[in-house]
Amino acid sequence: MKNLVAYITTGYLDKNFTIDLAHSLKEAGVDSLELGIPFSDPVADGPVIEAANLFALRNGFRISDLFEVSEKIAPVIDTLWMGYFNPFYHKGIDHFLNRAKELGVSGFIIPDLPHEEAAAYKEAFDEKDVALIEFVAPTDTPERIAKIVKDSKKFIYMVAYAGITGADRSESLEPIIETVREHTDTPLYIGFGVDEKTAKQKARGVDGVIVGSAFVRILLKENLTNSQKIDKISTLARSIKDQING
């Protein structure tokens, strides 16, 4: 059974909406949930997720909101925090790790923290038994991939192409998949550009998919009520889960 990881922006539209959506996604078959930490310069994300980030920030998002939402959903669905390094650095990695352990958050995804720099925090993550998700990309050499995946935990995030999330692009990933499989048994998930049109094809040869922009795009639709947004996103999640396991 291939897994589905869903990304949503914490605090969009507000905390209660995020909690309701998370519970609905669990019921729709989502295996893990990335709670996105709104940031003003999300360099790896496209305009869809960037717009949701900016809305949440303008709406008064605070890191305490992340903790409050996580307390409500982590007991229900496997929860990860996805964010850029600045907020983690500003408040301290140890602060986030302590709260993650208290709340039951299983991992962090920090796309602008390179593997080499992340090594400085490995011991702290291991002590708390919280995973720091590793990334591999088409631009990585086989030698670098071997180093990255050696001590990987939970799953490896394979970037489908060089660029930003939400773009409609594709690259040959078979060499990366083969290299990863040679060096680790850690599950390999693919992200970037995964939606209802591409999920089945992108899921070939990997253990799961990560979907973000396709869900957030629905969040941004101003002509839908909150309940309609939750229904449509959950229906899409259920469809993608069926496709990658069909």
C-alpha cells in the first residue's frame, strides 16, 4: 500500500478550519499530514502555496497556533511540521523539538536546510526520536545521494524536478530511485507536481506521494464555502490515494 502525504498551510483559513480539514483528510485516507509553517519567503514553493502563506501571516498566524493545532491533530493523524529554517532558528531547534515530543509530532521537513548543515542537529533529533526528513533531487550525484540517505529516518522526500512546487514538469527519476534503493530501505516518497493527473504515473517505483499545491489551490477558491473546500479537498485526497494504489 502506497502512502499519501498531504500538505496544508497552518492557519489558512484559521486554526479551527485547519483542525477540521486535518480530521477530514485522515478519514479520506491520508497517511501523514504536513502542517506548513507560514513564512514570508517560501523559496521552494510556487505561487499557490506562497499565497496561502501570506494570507495566514496577514491573518495573524503565530508559532503558538502551530502548537495548538498540532495538539488537536497529532493524536489522530501522523503529523509533520514543514517550514523554512528561519523560524526554527529564530526560536531554537531545541524549542521546536521539545514541543514536537510533547505533542506527538513525528518529523520536520525543512527544505532550505541542506544535508551538510542538518548534520549539526542530527544528535538533537535522534535524542527526541523525531525524524528530520532528507531530500534527494535530480541534480544530486549518486555519491551525494548515498551520503544523504545513509541515516535517513521515516521517509525520503524525492523532489520530482529542479524548481518550485506546483509546476507542471517531469524528469527521468529512475536513476535516482535505483541509487536510493541501493543504499537504504527507508521508504521513498515523491513530491512536487503531484496531483490527480500525475499521481499514478509519479507513484511508480516509489512508496508514496506528497501532495500540496493541488490541495491548497482548492483552499484559495473564494467562491467555495469552508465546508465545500473541506469536501472537495477530501474527495481529491481519496481519489489520489485510490489512483496510486490502483
